[in-house]
Amino acid sequence: MGKLALVKDVQPQALGDDDLKALAAVNARRAYDLLVRKYRDKIFYHAYYILKDAQEAFDVTQEVFIRSYQESKLFADDFRIKAWLFRVCTNLCYNIVRDKKRRGGILESVGQEGRRSSEVLLAVDAVLDREMSQQMARALTRLPLAHRNILLLRYWDDLSYAEIAEVLGVKMGTVMSRLSRAKTALTEVLAQEQLA
């Protein structure tokens, strides 16, 4: 690797995976940032092709990069970054497709079981939602304000990526990267709470 990856305005597509691995030995954060910029559009379009839903494809793209951030071997010499990213993306998409089919079947069967079963399921869901909300609220307070704000815009206010970009006055790619960092931070906080 030359000094190409160290240049501030380098085009990530100009870098090979080996360049990213070499850069990671010197500056892992920069290597990861360039990796995301290099692959995010490709991963998004791959997810969109499978899911046929832009919002779900954005969410899958975010999850792929969160998992890549957590992958300890990501920049190892023998690790095939591109293949791994696409495999994770494909698996996540197929899980979503499978879950949609299951939910459709579950909803049909719940309707057939009668009103009593539905009331029980709703009560259980309400308890679980309340517990999750309390845990999530505690975790959110431990995040920096910027992370908390973008997560609330996306998941509490239910804004699309385009709407968040408009609200914050940034590009859609910036929203994706900021949301990815915020989700990673939230995942770490939640993991720390479970260990405590």
C-alpha cells in the first residue's frame, strides 16, 4: 500500500481490500471508515435487490457494518472482507424475508385461535415492550447527545433516512454512517449493562 489510503480525500473504490488491511495496522479507524465508504452502496443495492424495500435495505446495510465493526478478524491477512460482507448481508435479508412469511402465518393462526389468545399475546407484548423501553431509555442516556439524537429521529420519530438528512442538513451517506456509529455505541452500552 502506498500513501494513497492516508490521503484525506482518497476515493475508497481506489483501494483494494489488501490496502485496507495494511492501513488498519496503522490506523484501524481510518481503515474502517474507508471500508464502509467503499462497500456501503454495493451492500445497500444487494439488500435492496433481495428485499425490494429501501428502508429495510438501509437497515440491513447498517447492521452489516455494525457486525463488521464487531468482527475481530476483519482486517486479518486471510480474511475475505468483500465475501464476508455480502454473506452477512444476504443472510440478514433472507432472515427478514423468512420472518415476514412466518409473521404472516402467525397472524393468520392468531386470528383463528380467537379473541382470548389475542388478548394474552397483547398482554405479553405490552410487558416485554415496557421492559425493553426501560432498558433502552437507560442505555440511551449513557450515549453522547449526537448518537442519542440520530437514534431517536430514526426509531422514535420514525423518520426515513432522507428525512433525517433533511432535518440535520447532511447527505444521506452521512446519516447512514452516523446512524451506524450510534447503533454500534448503543450495542456496546447494552452489552455492558447485560454484563453488569
